[in-house]
Amino acid sequence: MDVGSTVSLFSALAETIVPPGRAILGANAETVSRLETALVDIHPSLAPGWRTLGYAVDAYALARTGRRFESLPLGRRLQLLHALDRRESTRNLLRGLVAPLKLAALDDPAQHAALGCRYEVERPAQDEPARWRQGVVAGAELAGEAVDCDVVVVGSGAGGAPLAARLAEAGLGVLILEEGEHHTRRDFSGRPVDMMRRLYRKGGATLAVGNTIIPIPLGKGVGGTTTINSGTCFRLPSSTRDDWRRDAGVSLGDLDHYYDLVATDLEIAPSSREAIGRAGELVARGCEALGWRHHALARNAPGCDGQGLCVFGCPTDAKRSTNVSYVPRALAAGATCATGARVHRVLIEQGRAVGVEASTSAGPLRVRARAVVLACGTLHTPALLLALGLGNSSDQVGRNLSIHPATASMGVFDESVAAFASVPQGYGISEFHDEGLLFEGSSLPLEITAAMTPGLGPSWTALMDEAQHTLLFGFLVKDSSRGRVTVARDGSPRVRYWLNRRDTGRVHRGLELLARCFFAAGARAVVQPAMGHERLSSPAALDQFRRARMAARHFDLTAYHPVGTCRMGRDPARSVVNEHGAVHDVPGLSVVDASIFAGSPGVNPQWTIMALALRAGDHLAAKLAEAPRA
């Protein structure tokens, strides 16, 4: 296909998928150009992959009609796209084509103004001076040097940063190695597309593939995924702790002490009424009408003013993600954080871990240490261990993956909701937690809401014209399904996951309950990501959805909080690490991140990860104090 035909094809797709409406300006060739530039900037594989989906639509049009997609009349184009959207085998692929176009179309200051939404935030001219920032160095500056420390910590998220702070404050020499860069408020523009490029791995395009395709957003940079989460904090339910004790033989009897320390450190407290906004009030109204338990969610965000940008870098630093809490504490206590350093090797001598080797833009960086801690996350820690052939005598590395499958639906109200001016997760419904369903608000900025909202063409545009009258709310599933992480040739994780029938039923049940809540709160319609049941306008339509037979591929899903791929346990034959994160097979090597969880937590895990990290830090500091220095 020549360049001119390519431009015509993608312009036609854009104009068909996002036509103009009362307030929606519509997509065109400029939208496509802007999108492709962004995709190339995020990751080199994304733009070619996205174009391939467009070529597939063109081939489908040619096979069905004998004509190229762009040469067809608008009505026929819509028919073809709707046909692909209704086919189980093509629905997820079409989603990969359509969602980025919606995102790009609404990533426009004129479009935000037309809908009464703020496009970006005003950033400070410079960072506030802080002595600890002297401890952040580019890994390239250390390349070629022989670096020695007591403990090298790989990763600066919910696991690595608290552990590093605990060890540094105990007087140990700590080096944090972070693959990403260090970002501050000066970088947080409030523009989702820009922030996804800066703060998310592969721009948010990490995928689990199995009987459906499930994106798993992950952070990359100092602070890891804590920089891009909603700040929601839960302790591990007692039932889950009982399961871990029974299944893995770990008691964690002193964990409450460390929960209390984290709560104090991060000032965890229920969301304020101002941060929750009208969105939370409507959910509460629906729950009250139905007699359901509901509550403000606890968050690590003292002083939050509800700008709704938590997952794209907090513009005020109110959210106490580790980039503004535990990392500065570690550096103030004498630790160093080297950015742009990707660890690719653990140094082993006489069977013991004695350091790491990392790649930087200026060459290799070699670090010797008395202890090595991997805190790369549930997907990347097992990929590294598998690539190196370490810690896997149990054959459990990469197995037991749990991911909290999640989705959200939208209530459409006659009154203004202004959900974009509230925190993404400020309010929750706890009535169905015993069923494995945790409902948490998921209000998101305009362009992300647009990308997540099902549909295309004039009906989708008409819905988005009413964006200020819509409320997005979601839930996660405590999954019984399990997946697996393996390692690709380039060392990156490859994720396989199959949603079983039980968890698929929970997704179905969750959407039904959300619709009931919306209708009880006064919604005149509910829009949900369920094939064949995208719009519910009456109780009769809800009854029909309840009775429908649904499969995993019929829902638009995302997933959060991957855990379990280096699970802890007392028995080395059935686990990878002990309850303090020490790898059974390799003295001197520990894992301290969510990969050590012994099962699905059923709640947001960051508070538990941090508590386990402080606990592991105390244990490791005591061991190093007893061990003679080399």
C-alpha cells in the first residue's frame, strides 16, 4: 500500500470512529499524525502494531465489499466496524485500533475547552531545594566504576524504597538501582498521553494474553507503580492471612506493627469529602437506596485537593508515593539512587549473591554488595531470575500469577456529575467483598474515559457529548485464575493468563451490581464493556444481561496489582522465598515486592508490600549486623 493510500485509510478510520458531535470536535488526519508520533515516542513496536490493525480492517473491507475501506460510504464503514466489534474473534483486536484513536482525538486543548475540562496543570518553575536530591545520580555517571555497598536494591517502588529507607536509617550503605528516570512535579503536566509516555512501561501497553487480552499498567521510574496508582490503601484481610498461613506456612504475626509504621509514614486516612466529589455522593446515594455498605476509601494522600490526576503523577505531591516519601528518606539517610540502570546480571560467587551488573547509556555498571535485593515487580523480577537461572529449584518462579482482573461501567445522569474533578478512587462499596468483588471509584481524565468507553461512531460521540453528566465506577476481582510469567529472548517478561469460568462469572456479577447501583442513584442509562449488552436503559435490559451467557472475551478488562510469581513459603520445594523474602536457593539474594505474595490479596496491595518491605528490612539489617564484613 502506498503512502497516499495509507494516509487515506487511517484518515477514514479516524473520521468514522470519532465523528464530530455537539461538543466532540471529531478526529481526522491530524489526529492520526499526532497519535503515530506519540506511539513512536512511547515504544518502537507500538506504531507498526497499530497500523497493522488498520490494514487488517482494510483487508476485511476488501474481502466483504470488493472495495477499500476509505472508498466506502460512511454508513457502510460503520457497518463493517460494528460487525468486527460483534465478532468474538476480532473484538479485542478492534479495541486495540479504536481506543488509541479516541485517546488521541480528545487529547486536544480545544476539545477539553468545549467539554468544560481542564487540559493541563500549571507546573512549578523549579523544584523546591532539597539536600536529598544530591543522592539521585544518573547511572551513566557511575559506569566503569567499581561501586561497593552493603546492600544493592533493584527497584524503587512499593517494595524497594521502604526497604532501602529502613536499611539506610539503620546505618547501612545502600545503593538503589532504578531502570527508569527521576521525575518531579515539574514533569507532571496532567496530560495523560504525555504522562503515559514518561511514567508507564510501554506506555501502559503491557499485556496478559490468554483466552482474552488484558492490559496491566505498570510504572517505570523512581517510585515505580506507586507514582501512577490512585493511592488506595488496604490492610490484608484476615481471611487472606489465614489462607497464606494454611497454604504457605507463613504467619506474618508481627505485620500489624509494620502496617502501623507505614500508616504513620504516609499519613493514610479516608478520602475527604472534597476529594470524593459529586461522584462519591451519587454512589453513596445508590448504595443507601439498596441497603449496601459503602465508605470513603483510605488513601496515602494528606492534603489531596481532588484534581483527579493521581494515576498520571500527583501535581501537588499530596499523594505519598515512594518518589516523595521513602526514596527521599533513604537518600537523606545516606543512600544513593542511580537512574537509567537496568540490571541484567546477579553476581554469584561460591553460590552466594555478591552484587549485580547493570546496563547504562554509558556502559556497564558493576556493583559489589553484601546483600542483593530484587524489587523489580511481579512481572520483571521472575523474568530476571528465569533469564539467569536463579532461585528456581522449586520450579515456581514465574508461576502462580494473580492479577486482579478489573473493569468499569458508566452511569449517565441528567444532573451534572463533574467526575473529572474528583480523585480516581475516593469511594468504595464493601457489600460484596466476601464474594471476591471490591468496588472502587475509577473516575479518570476525559481522554482516558473516552478511550475506555465502548462504542464508536455517532452513538459514541453522542455519549461523550454528555461527558460531564457521566460517572465511571469500577471493581476488581479476587481471582482464582492463575497465569504465568516466562522470559522473552530480549529478557522482558511474557505474560500468559487465562480467566476461568468462576472469575468470568464474578465479572458478570460485578457489572450487574454496578448497573443496579447506578439506576438506584438516578441514572437514566448505564454503558458497560460487555459485548451485546453495551447500553442498559431499563431494568428489563438489566434482567436480560443478568441471564446472558458471557465468556471472558466478551468483556473489556484491565488488571492491576500482579502478585505471586516468586511466592513466599516455608517449604523450599513449593516456594521461592521465605517470609522475609530471602531466596531459598541463593544466600545473599532476596526478593521484596508483590511477587512474594502467597496468593491474591483481593485488595490494593501497596500498603502490604510496604509493610513487608519494612519487616524484611529489619530482618536483613539484623542478619548483616551479625555477619562479618569481607
